[in-house]
Amino acid sequence: MSNVQLSIKNAVKEYRLGGLISGTTFRAVNEVSFELYEDKPEIFSIIGESGSGKTTLSRMILRLIKNDGGSIELNGEDLKKIRGRKREMAFMSRIQPIFQNPFETFNPLSRVDRYLIDTATHFFPGDRDPRERVSEALEAVGLTLEEIDKRYPHELSGGQLQRTSVARAIIPKPEILIADEPVSMIDASLRMSIVNLFSDLRDKLKTSIIYITHDLATAYYVSDRIAIMHRGIFVEQGNARAILEKPMHPYTNLLVNSALDPDPEARNFNYKPARFEGEEYTATGCLFASRCQEATEACFSQLPREFAISERIIRCHKFSGGDNGQSNN
């Protein structure tokens, strides 16, 4: 499609476990695919437990690490082929990160306002007074320049500092924001204010947001689409509410049922404990098979393909029958 903004096709990232002789290679990200569109800004959430590959995928999109297979393209340009300062700057102006801990985003020995002014000067050299751009960005996140002027990071609350971090990210007017666990270090009472801010940025600035989280509640509330990630693989992908209200993949069902329910009898928590993480990553076949109550012989020997079912994409052998859907590969 001509309006594809970010295209990720069968992206792979490999790492090595153990030594040179006895070690083995595993895929932290394994053939992941999804797209974002210019004419449809959205919040696309990637959900999974620790070690699922969420942050590795985000670092690949940000060009902090290179993908070992597949392709990642922004506006039709392969990220691996970006060379030279001008093209690097153009890329950074189109995709910006929001990190987990706002207190690590800013140098504790530097004033916060100076950091934002330097960002504006860096991306718009010789332009109008950079304080004007900083002020506009701060107003977009519900702050004013007067609130942070001449203040150091420790003089702001966690919520204020994370909003300032978001303001820094939107100064270049990016097309896409990548927010990696942006509310996990913030008090629970302030989390929804940051989540609501993402909705405002999507609607007012027409910015798409890749929201990386393990928090099903905030993902359900804010997301347009979600992808459930397990051991480097997107096991289920589609409309956020449809998936979280009626999960189809056994792993998604496990995540949903792991959330506390006011009615204990309504929970359906019947799964085996996880094996050692390295074992699951290097297993043959479906990497969730050892924990799945529905696993068959095929699950332990063959990695499932993607199947399109009910406007979602699922990787699970139980949907491989002709009446259940059509292979997406």
C-alpha cells in the first residue's frame, strides 16, 4: 500500500547463549511483521512478559541494533541503508523514543529546560527562538515552560518528568513515537494521565505510537491494535478489545486470566509453569507448547505458521484446519 508508514516484515534478531563451542543461537525476535499507516494514526501496543523480545524489537526500529533478517522500512526506506548525517537526522526527526525511567532520560546535573532547548536547536538550527518550540511541546503535554524553567530533574515529580520526556520527543514533530514501558516507573495514581496523553497526541498531532508494555489494563484502555508477543514471536495480533475480551491463542488466554478478577471462580488459570527461559527460546516447534494444555504432537515439532482468523492474525497449530482460517504465509 502506498500509505504504509512503517513496514516490518519477518524481522529477526539472533543472540548466542553459552560459549563458542557448547553454545547455541536463539532468536530474541523471530519473524515479526506488522505495519503502520500514514493516514491512520493509531496506538499499536506490543504486550508480553519480561524476556518476550519487546524491547529488542523497539531497539531494532530505533536503529540502536540491527536486524539479522527480514526488513524494517520507514516510508519505503530500509533502515539498514541509512547513511550520512542528514539522513540520520531525518530519521531521528521521524521516529522518537520515550524511555521507561524518566530520571534516566535527563542528565541529573543539567537543567531540564536547557535539555529541551538544545533538542529544539539541534533539529531546527537557525530557526526561530527555540524556546517557542519548547513551549509548544510542553503545552501539548499539559505543562508550561515556567513550570520547568531553570529546574533540575530531581526538582520535578515523576509524572512531570515523564511528561517532559514526552515533550522532548515531540519537539522534532515525529511521525511515530516508541514508548517502552513509559508508565512502569510512575505512581499508579499518575499512570492514566500519561496514557491519556498518548491518546491526545494520536488525535491532535496525528502521531502513531508503538506502546510497549506488560500491563494489560492500560493496553486495553488506550490501544487501537495490539500484538501479543511470546519468546520473540507475535502469537496474536489484531483489534485490542476483541483480543483482550475474547483471546483465541492459549498464551493470550493465559495472560488475560493471570490478571486479577474480582470473582475467583471466573478465573481459568490452568497452565504448567514456564521452563527455563533459554530452554523455551531454543525449543523445537511452538515455544509455548510446554505450558499449553492444548498442545499436540505437532506443537512440539513444528513452529506454527500465521493464520488470519476473524480479523486477527494467530500463530497456533489449533487453527491450522481449513475451516478455521487461511494461512497468512
